[in-house]
Amino acid sequence: MDSWRLVEPELDLDRLAQTESLFALSNGHIGLRGNLDEGEPHSLPGSYLNSVYELRPLPYAEAGYGYPESGQSVINVTNGKLIRLLVDDEPFDVRYGELHRHERTLDFRDGVLRREVEWSSPAGQRVLVKSTRLVSFVQRSIVAIQYEVTPLDQPARIVLQSELIANEQLPPPGNDPRVSAVLEAPLESEEVDPNGTGVLLVHRTKRSELRMAAMMDHIWDGDDDVLVTVDAHPDAGSVTLSTALEPGQRFRLVKLVGYGWSSQRSRPGVRSQVMAAVTAAKHTGWQGLCTEQRQYLDEFWANADVRLDGDERLQQATRFALFHVLQAGARAEQRAIPAKGLTGSGYDGHTFWDTETFLLPVLTYTSPRAARDALRWRHSILDLARERAHQLGHSGATFPWRTIRGQECSGYWPAGTAAYHINADISDAVLRYVHATEDVEFQRDYGLEILVETARMWMSLGHFDAAGRFRIDGVTGPDEYSALADNNVYTNLMAQRNLRGAADVVVLHPEKAGELAVADSEAGQWRRAADSMYVPYDERLGVHPQATGFTDHERWDFANTPAEKYPLLLHYPYGDIYRSQVIKQADLVLALHLRGDAFTAEQKARDFAYYEPLTVRDSSLSACTQAVIAAEIGHLRLAQDYLHEVALTDLDDLHQNTGSGLHMANLAGVWLVLVAGFGGMRDHDGELTFAPRLPPGWTRLRFGMIWKGRQLRVDVRKDEAGYKLLDGGEPLDLRHHGQKITARTGKAVTKPIPQLLTPAPVHQPPGRPPLTGDTSHGRPWFG
Amino acid sequence: MDSWRLVEPELDLDRLAQTESLFALSNGHIGLRGNLDEGEPHSLPGSYLNSVYELRPLPYAEAGYGYPESGQSVINVTNGKLIRLLVDDEPFDVRYGELHRHERTLDFRDGVLRREVEWSSPAGQRVLVKSTRLVSFVQRSIVAIQYEVTPLDQPARIVLQSELIANEQLPPPGNDPRVSAVLEAPLESEEVDPNGTGVLLVHRTKRSELRMAAMMDHIWDGDDDVLVTVDAHPDAGSVTLSTALEPGQRFRLVKLVGYGWSSQRSRPGVRSQVMAAVTAAKHTGWQGLCTEQRQYLDEFWANADVRLDGDERLQQATRFALFHVLQAGARAEQRAIPAKGLTGSGYDGHTFWDTETFLLPVLTYTSPRAARDALRWRHSILDLARERAHQLGHSGATFPWRTIRGQECSGYWPAGTAAYHINADISDAVLRYVHATEDVEFQRDYGLEILVETARMWMSLGHFDAAGRFRIDGVTGPDEYSALADNNVYTNLMAQRNLRGAADVVVLHPEKAGELAVADSEAGQWRRAADSMYVPYDERLGVHPQATGFTDHERWDFANTPAEKYPLLLHYPYGDIYRSQVIKQADLVLALHLRGDAFTAEQKARDFAYYEPLTVRDSSLSACTQAVIAAEIGHLRLAQDYLHEVALTDLDDLHQNTGSGLHMANLAGVWLVLVAGFGGMRDHDGELTFAPRLPPGWTRLRFGMIWKGRQLRVDVRKDEAGYKLLDGGEPLDLRHHGQKITARTGKAVTKPIPQLLTPAPVHQPPGRPPLTGDTSHGRPWFG
């Protein structure tokens, strides 16, 4: 086992949906599911371009004011990854003939998907097929595939058909509302251009009117013996190469595919753009593309890698997670990062609060440029968010709960529009990014406007009550098993930070604040609301209710809820779930993490113990937060168990929907558990602190962070932790378990880890324990 | 002006939608909108049969567990009221030629709609047309129309085309969600039978698979000179009569139409049923049908009429209201009474809680048999309600929020399924009916099961909290501008009555209770929950919050809500409305009425004063309740103003949607304001009490009630009130302003009305005062 690779040692057709997601390649701009080169069999063919979507009507049995009338759904764009092989006229298809060997490897350092197959055709021709697929991090419009075929026993006639297919037939969507509505044939042909050894197709989406082009070109060995034909139709282009090979003789084809799209540019413009991209890639060549890719990833891993000694499988899962988080965000460049990245069409390809709350904390410290670009995308949709606020009767801006392009696409407002916390989540990500990078230009040109407009929204949403407290009523917090509650603690505390952050930043950039007509009195009101923010507390139980009244509700009848009734939302009415004490995902406990500065240690322990037995983790956005707080309180074994659950969510398909795309926020959660959980990293208001502590069985944990331009390295062992900076950064003040320390270049400052006082035990709902950290769990089917 | 008739002195085509509803005829089984005989022009053609509906899919942008997948929509059945007239080959159409006179009269004692028209054709032929339309209360399958035409100046060739038309083309529905989705061509022809001087058509609905038949037959004067032809197609039958008339010579046609439907009976069965009905009606003859109709109504009015001296227009509106309430319920016979009766397709023809809470209190005391039948319909859908409860995870039965046949048809659960109070409303109607009638058989065979199954639902919905209080969380009360709140006072108090009523009745019928497996311990639990029912109270303000936390919410910004933004639900998002203190319709104030026994007089005054300025009356189910409580507290002028608003809601089209059907509950509200408001009638737990008091300008109010088989007559004057019984009933103990009295036959017992202490003033939201009682209001367009 190599923790830098994910290997599928043999093909499992029953897991095809899952492996298509796990083996997806993306640079944040282009996404290709791990479909087999020859296209079939497949579970869900998927080629995506970030923000290329189609509109679809959102119907309502009973309409309501402000309900969005149309939604945006990511579409499967022109598929450029198809290479079909015929051996003596028999199509290579793993379901026929005999499959002697089939291995797929996702390489986290090379950034490629490799496949190696030994197959005998039904007629007995044995061939070796190797393919390597790459979506370039460096040349963001480019996909490249190297395809090699070698007859093993006898001479063979070999035909390769390299294709571009638009409007592929897709499987019908299931009944699970979490799976994307599939749109049939969303593309209309605008141009077909068979072009030398390639084909270029231009299409346009019917309703969203986005223009996209895909072009393929080819390079191959041994020109003399190869017959090439090119064929092109509106929805299909193909380049067919035919040759005859001796046993052991290898034929190698390199396919280069360029993608481009625009909502504004002309057909010739988009066409030229992809032709240029393909030409440049051809000039770079296969080897060059591979070298660039490795260099890009070497740089990433130098900062981002987390090394943990004592659990090799977890080490692999950690790198797998970080690789996919990078893939989702690396080159999104002012487009949304969807909840499933570009690995599947789940959730219609929408982005939610996941990005800012789970992905950006990771990217901020490992790939800050990607974090900045994601926030610039939020800034770019501010006009739409202002329109939405106006429609809803609010001041400022209201960001959409789910969207691709920026318009609200949520069709169920109690768990959509009402989840106002997304505005504070975005602001929190802005504040974190600026603290971490000291990127003052971003703060002035983008961050300030986001903070100001969201602060204005909070002021118009909430109100001062008779006792002078600032209340925010009728909102839905992160936990979607409650809705429309008053004074959700998470929301109120995050809004408090939002309001203070806005008031702070307008002082720093008075000119920009003036452009937004922020008066001193307005900022003063933000501070007054923040200072008066109401945080309910249940004196009887000595815990914070998730929202006003929550702790008065009936506890869910866990004892009579059989395992097959999870996730609850598919088996019980919302009304029943909402009126009960049952929690889908960390909400108050997420406040303990992100607003840990607002709670005492004792409160944290009591709150965690109260909420732990109520939290069923029907969302993948829960276990990582529970792990972080479990670690803080000292439940190290529990944190470790949750970490395993987080790490294996997609690798073991724990939610049985990895097939529609990876759970990107949960993957980011692996890093969060390691760094914020066992590393104890907190970053409240720009102060970086650590409180590391290893769980049983681990001997060492090492991770890096980029902080105010310095490269910090943290090295945690059983009894001590070391902190140092790389390459000559200015000394950095930190805290280690509360104690002030200064990290410098050269020798690490090493401090002992204080002894842990064993906390009181906590438990989970009956039947909902975390995955144990036992490595014998489940079916470790990958290598 | 005659208060026994509603007269439209001249035709106003701009008010056609409204007058089609106002002039609708119904017996609760058949409903005909007041369309012109000749069919055109029309706003909405409408012929309805109670519970003949079609299914339509209910779509959701985001699906959820337990959401109904299909809804039921009332359909426009075969139109049998069409009679077209041609004068010298020119069709009679009020839009062409010259209309000299056009008067329509709805007669509340004769139970007919009369029309008298003098018209000159474009060619100058002047004719007098008189029609009289009747939907028989006595022969419930029968519609009869007498149509008379007389040339006035010259001889004329007259052709009458009497038609039966199925699948009439309907106008497209508007965007207002309150208007029915219109279903195109829902009927499939099964049989076409031209039959002597009539035609019979049998159809079947496509998805709901209901079979219906309509048959017309004709009687006319002067056989010799009349040429008759009969024509029939799958969706159209016609009988054409052609004759020549001298000036002043009248031609009279009587059209008899029989309707029948069944979900189970065979085609020959349904066919025979309508043929028999038409034959019987033919035997009765036009005059006989009119006589029966008058007798039926004389009996009704003898008990139900409310006479008030001092406001003739209100007297007329009162009789109009009572006539339509009777029409809606008289012969529904174990079918639902829809919110709009059978006067239009608004709300898809659904029935809601309106029936039990507003209509049945009126029918219980004026037409108890109709009240019983409506409750037997509820009993007949208990199996569906049990299924629904099971689906929702509750014990017992959960009645649908809106339905025709019994299945839940609500497509927005926060204001549908969550409005659990409907179960208590139904139980309250059961308890009231049994108290009023002492109908022990009904109590045993129908009432008990409803009470037991709803009590079981409450037990599983609510829970005992740590303080031992029984809480009901996460429900929506009558006020639809709040949703999913905890401990809605109205709901909790009505559930309390429901639980006690169930516990009481199982003692009376132990055998029946045994069949339902009610153990003593179970009934004990019902009592314990009822006794521990939590009723929140805001100590700071000294009022009852509508639900827990309500009084902490921000007040709606009434000052900045312009008149055109009402109703709010069409102009503001639910989220904003729900989180604010703004009330669509009486909720806590309805509790002050229906559970007045649970409040002190001082609490009532304080609560009313608190809620009055928050209540915008965007629902027609509000003003009547506000009037009742205003009268109780002593705001007589305000109560009078509200009464005018209630009385004119449809007559003056105050909600601008009378065109899609009359507001039946609001019409019942006229009686409620008079009897429960100014008469001060209350009927808590079977004790009948009065506290009458006349508003300014009235000199006398008289009304009757049927109570435990006796006919009670109440006669209220400025300073005293008299109570007596008709025809030899046993003496009856009552209360008059708290004082025990006994009403007997013969001479009335007369008691003085105590002096009124002027209560503190109350006010309404800015811009939302009630209609003043000033008779100069508006445009009194009818005579």
C-alpha cells in the first residue's frame, strides 16, 4: 500500500458509480468522472465545465412569494475522454471476453489516473491496454490522455476511435431528492469542424444560453502504418486510427482535448480560444504536461501535506481528501466551488455554505490563491445577492442558499432561504482569509463590500427586543432537522462576528466605505447589535439550546428508530423531525468550534455532552466538527473514530451516494480534524493558536500552514509539539495550549503537551455510533 | 328593496365573475354558477357535482417525505343549464343588439334565480325573455329551468336550443394560488343517448375514474306549431325547438336536468338513476317543483331567520348569507362541504376546517340534519385519516388539511399538515352537535370514533415536559402568518377539549369504546394531558402569546406597508411574515371565542386589545371572530363595523376573488356575529348561555335556535331580552348575562340587559380599519 496513491486492484462493476467519483479528475474548471476510456459500462457519464449549467423550471404544488421559478443544473458537457478500441474488429468491453487484470490508480503526486488492463477478446486476442488521463492544473482548459495498446500473443489489427460526444444519453434520475435532476440533451449544435487530425464542436445551451466548445487533437507513434479518418456530426466527432501490430509492439496515442465556454463571447471567439489552448498543449507535449502537473502538485504538497505516523490507511485517505479538495478549488478562478466539486451531478452541481465553512479554511492555509478566487466569486455575485435581498425586503445582500451562477435555486425555503447563516459563513471566510494572508487589497476591493452588505442584511433581519437584546428570529441553522427557530446560537454568534468584522473593516478603508455610504452611525449600530447579540441559555439544564426553545422539545424516539430508517428525512415528515430534539448535523457544536471564543471550556464540555446523543449525522457535514470538539474536550478516541468515519465517507461509500459525487466538505473535514482537532488549531480574530494532542496509537502528526506569508510547520508527538518556520520568515507569535510561544526559522520551539484530564463519558444516539477507528473495519477494497 | 331577495337591476359585464358566484344555485349536491342561460358571455362556466373531482399531480421543486403526490380538483361537469335563443336566426347575446332591461333576482324564500330581459336583436326584433332556474332541495338530483320568450312588436321566428355540454372550454387560471388549477377536458364519453325529447350523456373522469351521467328532458306549451329535433354527440347533446310567435304570444319551455354520479356503480346503474330522477321530476312538474322548494325553505326560515330592525341592507345580507350556507350544506349528505360551497372552483373545490368551525355551528342550530351529515362524512374518511396518521408516524387519525375525497391535498405542509388544529375543530363540532341535539346514536356510532382517534393523535403529537406540562410543539394555528410554533394557545385549548370530550364519551359507550380497544388507562392519560395542557402566558405584557415566543417577535412594519401590498402573502416572503408579529386571521382571538371558558373577562379584554392592532384580516375567516369578541368586550360599534365587513365580503367583493366562489365560512360568520356576537350566545360543554346587547342604531334583534329538540326564540331589544320556546318543548335552563333563567313555551321570560362599562379603546393596524357600518359605504349596486 502506497499512501500517495489510491489503487483499485480489480474492476468491480457493482462499485462503478462510486469509483467514477473517486477517480474523477478535475482542476476546478474542468471535471471528468472516472468513466472507463471506452465509455461503457458506466453508471453516470460525466464531463463538467465549472458553471456550465442549464435552467430548469422549479415547480410548486402551492406557489409562494419569492420562490425561485427556475433552477440551475450542472450539465454533462461534450465528452472528450472517450477512446474506443477494436481488436480484430471486436470492441474492447470489459463485460465480454476475458479480463485478466484491471487496475486503476489515482496518483496524488503525479495528478493522473492510470489504468492497466490485460484483456482477451471473445475471439481470444490478448492485449495490454494502458491509459493515463490528466486534467491539467497548469493549462486549465486542457485534458490529455495517453492511450497505449500492445497485442500480447499474436499479430492484431487495432482500431482506435477517439470521440467527442455531446448530449450523451444519461440514466434516469432516482427518487432520492439529493440526486440531480438530469436534463436531457441540453446542448444545441452551433458548429461542426473536422480539422486535420481533430474535430471541434461548438454548442449552446438552450435556455441558459451559454456557448461552449470542445476540440480534440491527436499525436501518435508510427505514422507510416496508420490510416486516419475523421468524421464529424453536430453531436459527435470521431477520429479513427487503424493499424496492424505485431505481438509486443505498442501503439501509443495521445489525445488532447481543449474546453472553453462563455456566456458572452461570440462563436468565433470561443472557437479560437479552444484551438489556441489545444495548440499550446500540443506544443507542450504529453511529457511536458505530465512534468508541469507534477511540479504543480509538488508545490502544493510541500505546504499542504499532513503526515501521520501510526495509521497508513488514514494517511492515504488524508492525501486522497486533500487531493480532491485541491482539484475542486485549484483553478475554479472566480467561479463557484460546488458541494461535490466537479465529480458528479449530485445536488444539481450547486454550491452551498460548505465551500466557505469547510473547504475554504483548508484552502486558505494550503492554497490561499484558490481561497481568494472563491471569495472573489462571491463578490462577483453581490449584485444578484442585493437583488435577492431587495426581493425579500432586506437591506444589503442575501446570498443564495444554493446556486451555480448566483441566483437562488432552493426550492424549499425553510431549509433554503431561511438558512441565513450562509451570509455570516461567507463573511467569516473573508475575515479568515484576510487574517491569514494580510491581503489588504482583497480586503479593500472585495472583502469590505461583502462584510458591509451582509452586516446590513443582519440589521434588517434581526431586531432589538424590549430588553435591548438583538434577536434574530425565524431562521434555520446548520442543522436541517430544525427549521425556522428563534435565536439559533450558531447563527447569532456568526452574525455577531460578521457585524464586528464589518465595523472593523470600514475604519481601515474609509474611502471604500464612503463609496458604500457607510456612516459612522451605521457602523456604530452594527457594534451595538453585535454587543447586544442574544445567546439563549437553558439555566435548568445548564446548556445552550440550539435555538430558543429547542431543549423544551421532545427527544426523538431513538430507541424505536430502526437502522433502515436513516437518513430520517427520507422516512419521517419534516414536521415530526422539526418538533423533536434530533440533530442532523453539528449546529451548536459547530458554534463551539467556529466561535469557540464565545464559550468557556466547561460550557463546551456540557454542551457537547448534551448534543452528542441527539446528533444522528444524516449529513456528511457533521462528523468532522464533532471530531474537532471531541478532541478539544479530550475525547481523543471518539475524535479518532469520527475521523475514520470522515475519512471513509466516500472511500467506503458510507452515505451510499458517493456515486453522484464526492462529499467535498467532508473531505476537507479530514484536514480539519487533523489540524483543528488533533492539532487544536484555532484562528479566532486573527490569533493563531494550537492545542495539539495525539489519539491512542499515533506516534506523530506533522502538518504545515501558510500564515501571513510564512510557512509554518507543526510537529506533534505524544508528549511534545514543535513549531518552526521555513525559509526566513519573520518570527511568529502563537499559543500552545494557551501558552505564548514564538516560532522561528531554524530550530523548532518545542513544548510539552499538558496532561489530559479524562472527561466525563459521552454517548451517541442508539444505533448511531461512529465508525470505530479499528482498521479492520469494513471492506478495505482499495490498495 | 326587499330583504328576501338579491336583485341585480341591470347587467354589469365587469361584475360577471362576481355575480356568477352570488347568483349560484345549489342544494349541496349539485351546484350551478349564475351563468347566463345562453352561456355567453361568461367569466367562469360552472356546473358542479359534490365530490366529482379529477386528480392532478402535485409537483415539488424539492420533494419531501409524506408530501401528497396528487391533488383533487373539482371539475366543471356536464353543463345542463344552457338554453340558447335565436330570434329570426339572430342569436340572443347581451353584447349585441340593444339591451333595454336586464334584471336578475335571487329569491331566498322561493329558492330560485329569476331573470327578466327585454332585448332588441341587431335587426330590431324586440323580445321579452324570462327564465327561472331552480336546483331542487327536495329532489336532490334535479335542476329545472322555465324559459319564456315573447316577441313584443312583430311576429318572430323563435328557435330554442337546449343543450348538454361536457368538457366546456374554460378560461386559463390566473397566477393567484388561491384560484383553482383548471383541468382541461377531464371527462371521457361513455354513452350518448338521444332519447325522445331529451338526451342522456354518460362520462367518466380519466384519472379519478368517477362515472357521471346528465340527462335533460323538456316540456313545452303548444305542441302543434313546434318543430323538435334532437342531436347528440359524445360531449354535446341538443334539443332544438322551432316555432313562430305573434307579438305578445309567449312560448314557454321547461327544461329538466338530472344528474348522477358514482365511483362504483355501473354505466347502466348510473344511467337508470338519472332517468328515474328526470321521470319523477317530470311527474312532479314545474309548478310542483316550485311548491316543494318553497315549502322546504319556509321550514328552514322558520327556524333560521334572523330579524334585525334598523338596518334593512344588513337584513338582506343576513338572509343572503344564510341562504347560501343552507345551499352549501342542505343535501351534501355525507360528502364534504367545500370552502366555497358549489359556487366556484376556488381552492380547487376543497374543504378545510372552515366547515366545522364556521359552517357547522350555524347548521347545528338551524339545520341539524345537515350538520350531522357533514360530520358523518368526516367519519366516513376515518380510514384515510388513520392511514395518513400512520404515514406521519402518529397514532389515531390525522384529518387532511384540504381535500375533496379524504386524501391530503395540501402541497405546502407548514400551512397544511402542520395545522393539526383541524382535528380538534372536527371534534369540537362533534361535541357541539351532540350537545345541541342529544343525538346519542350519532354519538355512539360516529362521534365516539372521531373523538377517540383524534385524542390518540394528540397524545402522540404532544408530550409531557420536564415540568409535567403537556406541550404540543411545531404546529401551525389558524393564523397562517405564523407557522410551526410551539404551544399555539388555540390548538392546545382545542386539543384539551378534544381529549376531555373523548374521555367523557368512552364512559357513555363502553361497548363501542371496547371495540376501539380504549382502556381505562388510556382515557386516564387523555384526562391527564388535558389537565396538564400548557397554555403559555406572557407575564411581562400580561397577555397570552399566540404561541410560545410570539410576543418576543418584531412587530410587522405596518407604517411602511402600503395598501396595495395586502394581502401580505402575495407580496412578502413567508419567512418575513412568520418571524414578525402580524396576524392574518383571528387565532388567539378565536380561542377567546371557542374556548372563552378558559379565559377571564379581563384576560379577554387585554388579549383582544393586544391582538387587534396586529390583525390584518388577509383571510375572510377573521372579521366575524373579531366581531364576536369585540361585542363580548363591549366594543359594540367595532363589532358592528366588522359585521358590515363580513356581510359585504362577497356582496361587495372585498377580497376581489368572489368570482372564484363565495366565502362560505365568512357567510356563516354573519349568523355568528349576530347570534354569538350581539346575542352573546355561547355553548361551552353543552351549557347554552346568552349575553345580548344591541349596537348603536339597532332597535331589535330576533333569532331562533334548535336546542335539544326545542325551538328557542330570542328577542333582543335595547334594554331587555326575551326568551321563549315554541310548540310545547320542555322548559329550558339558560343563562342571560350570567343569570340563570328558564325559557318556556308561551310567554317569554324577559330580563334587563345590564349597563355596559365602556371598555378601553382598541385600534387596528394602520390602513386596516374595518369597513364602517355607515350604509353609505361603497357602491350598493344591488337592490
